[in-house]
Amino acid sequence: QYAKDHDYNVAIAKRSWLTKALTELFYAVQDDEKEWKRNFEYVFGARIIEDESELDGMEVKKIKSTELFYFQSEENLNERIWFELKKTKKLFLSYNQGKGVTTFGMPVGDMCSVIDATLGEEKSSAVYSVIHSRHLEEEGEKLLWWRSKLYGCDPYAALHMKPDY
């Protein structure tokens, strides 16, 4: 969101904590590393940097993680939600299934074996959602209520999910 609000291009070091964390769960590097890189850059709009020399001649602004953590966008909340939702959907469409490696070359596991086992071949038509966000406790109840009318899901489950639900 910070990059979007400030009209910055994002560059991510290939062997960083971020790519390690992402590729442990999503977008594992498969046989063709160049294809993985192209796909990742296309989907997330972030350039993967393998060597700092790739930044030569560019204006680089390094931002501390605390600055990003405390950043508050002035963009409309619904627009931010839509922007983040698109990125999150893209992540979950490419969850790791036990094939490939992280950007550090470590084998990945099957992130959603439980979902696959539960939903099987019907997973594409299943309607379910899990949202864990304390921000929704305020204005989110209205948003979830409208979504429940549109999609037929429980308007409160995302806020008050109990273990026996």
C-alpha cells in the first residue's frame, strides 16, 4: 500500500526474509526459475533483484519496516480492501502443494493438504472464508453483513469464530 500511495516501484531481494516467507507457503520455485521470477513479478508488481548491481542507475529509497508498519494510507478503506483482496486471492491461487523449493533452495510442504482433503474436487465451488482482522470489529460488521447477503455466508463468523463453529 505504501508503494501504491507514493507511486513507487517495489524491488525485493530474491534471497530476503520476504521471499523466503512467501515461497515457504506460496509460489514455490519450480523447475524453471526464470518463469517463476517473471510470474511473481507480473502478479505482485514487484521486481525480484538477484544482485544489487541491478539497482545501479536507479533512485533507491530504502524504507524501515517500522515505517511501513505504522503507515496509514489516506486511500479510501474500500479501495484498500479491494487492492489487498486481489493480491491475497492471487497468493492463495498459487499455494504450495509440496512441489518446488523456496528462494533459498529448501523443499516446500503442502500448505493446504487439509483443505484439499476436506473439499476434494469440489473446492472450486465451495463458499468459505476466514478473515482474522481486528480492524473489522469496528466498521467491518457492516461490510461483512453486506457480503453475507451477497454470498450467503455467516455475517459474524469471521469476527467471532469459535473452535466449535
